[in-house]
Amino acid sequence: MSDHFFVVTGGPGAGKTCLITELARRGLHTIPESGRAVIREEMQSGGDALPWADRMAYAERMLERDLHAYEDAQALSGPVIFDRGIPDILGYLTLCGLPVPPHVTTAAKVAPYNARVFLAPYWDEIFTQDSERKQTRAEAEATCAVMRETYTALGYQITELPRANIATRADFVCAQRVN
């Protein structure tokens, strides 16, 4: 496993990106979520690799971005915190009821992360929707459950983040010896 690569996963609207932003502010290397970037690019170009249009194409675009990010992160020293990892794509496809292509499973195995994965649990008090995050509360909860199951099935150990403010969450992650 790449012991210095840490993943923060969970459902949408659970505070992952805010946590990643705070960890970056504290000087840690961070890798942004690919899903939002793909959505922005597709919306600007009029493409349909979107979760509400062509889910398989969306997953393939995320995989492409995530593999490049993983490769680029190899050059970074010290801990690297990823806003979602390649196994999230397996979870996404499972959640959507789509088949998981063998190359996606292979990618999740050949690009490992630290055994400890941070899970941002569904948190009703902070959940919001926006133009890129259209999932319902029920979908957000289901996504969190699928990500827990996906990472666990791949042999990762889940460390649930506290439902606390961003500074407390960042302190919690840093206390787990990621810096």
C-alpha cells in the first residue's frame, strides 16, 4: 500500500471537501475530488458524461482523472490526502446498479492507498444540494454505506470522522499520524 496516500470518502454533503481544504491550508498535500471537476467540464462543454446523463461515461472520466492524480501524487513527499479515491468509482457503479468493468476493479487494486481510510459519515445538519450535487438525503446516506462496504471489501480499515466542526475534524485526521 502507499502508506502516505490517505483517502477521505463518504456520501455527498458530508464535509469532505471542506476538510480537504482545511488540511491543504495546514500545509498538507491534497488531491481534489475528480467528480466535481468532471461535472464542471462536461457542463461547460455540453458533454453528457454526467451522473444524471451517462453514468458509465461519468465513471470512466473520473477513473481517468483519478489515475492521473494518483500518478502525479507519486512525486509528492509526505502525506497526500485524496478527496475520494479510485475505489469510490467501484462504489459509485455499485450504487447505480451498473456493472463494474474489470479494468476499474484492477485500477482499485493496483493503485493502493494507506490501509486507514477516513469516512465522513452522513450528517443531516450539514447536508446541502447544489447545481453539481443533486443527490437526495436518502441517496447521500446510501452512498456513504456503499463506500464503507466497498473500501472494507478491498481490505481497508475505516476510521469514521467525528461529526464536528472542520478544525476539529482536521485535528482528528492529523492526530492519526498523517502529517
